[in-house]
Amino acid sequence: MPVDSRELIGFLEEVEKTLSRDITLVAVGGTALTLLGVKPSTRDIDFTMPGEDYDEFRNALNETPHGFKVDYWRDGAVFSQMLPDDYLQRGLDVKKLKRIRLKALNPVDIVVTKIGRLDQRDKQDIQACINRFKLRRTQITKRAKQVEYVGRQENYEINLKFVLENFFKRA
């Protein structure tokens, strides 16, 4: 079931009722694109967060009936990629709730994390992100070199090459 930004915020307002302290969540993938207004909705809800907030969020999520598919990782992990430590500082502030500081990944980080899987939906999201935020080939290339890919590194490099060759006009 698609989730729009209003529903995402409402969901987090319910989750934060069971938090015992303030936490920071960084929306990734389609969740980030929805909160940034690039997409109208997302199929699932995905976050990464500082390691010290992981258990607090997991416990609050488990105490909150919600019915959403929620994936979450710690310390800049996103799907099968590990972002550099500066992912949090580079993230964009979305909203400050009572107990949740909500951020979205930097658009360049959204692209480099979507490169790992690169299915048809990822390709559409990458193109939308490049267009909306006027991302440059050099930004993506530089950041992609800083990402740790869990799995066969050659696959990530092949996907990166595909994105660079197909989403940017050659000079």
C-alpha cells in the first residue's frame, strides 16, 4: 500500500509516543524521495540512523501497531551499502517532531545507494533525483567511490558505469 508524506509523518508521530528519549531518523530510498517531494508516495518505509538510536527505534516500532513494511539500519547502512560517516551531516532536515529529528539522505547519497540494486524503479528514482536536484556526474562518481558495497564489488561498479553512461549526456 503506497504511503505519502502525510501518512509517513503520522506514522512517526505514533511511533514517537513510545520513545523514551529523542532520536534521529534518516529516511532513505523512496521514503526520502517522498519526504523531499520527488515522489508522491513510497511502497515501504526505510531509515538509517545513528547506532545509539537503533534499539530505541526498534523497541518503539515494536510497541506501535502500524501495518507498514519498515526496514531500518544503523550508522549509514542502507540496503547492501555502507555510507561514509558523514551521511548524517550531509542529510537534509525534513521535520522536527516531539522526539524525532527527521532527515532525508542527501540526494547524492540516495543515488549512490540505489545504484547497488538498480532495478527499474531504482532507475526511475535515480533519474528523478538527478533532474530535481541537478546532480552532476562528478558528484555521483566521487561519492560512489566512498561507499562500501556488501557483496560483489564488481556488480556495484557495473551498475555505477551504467548510471553514468545512461543518465548523463556526454560532453
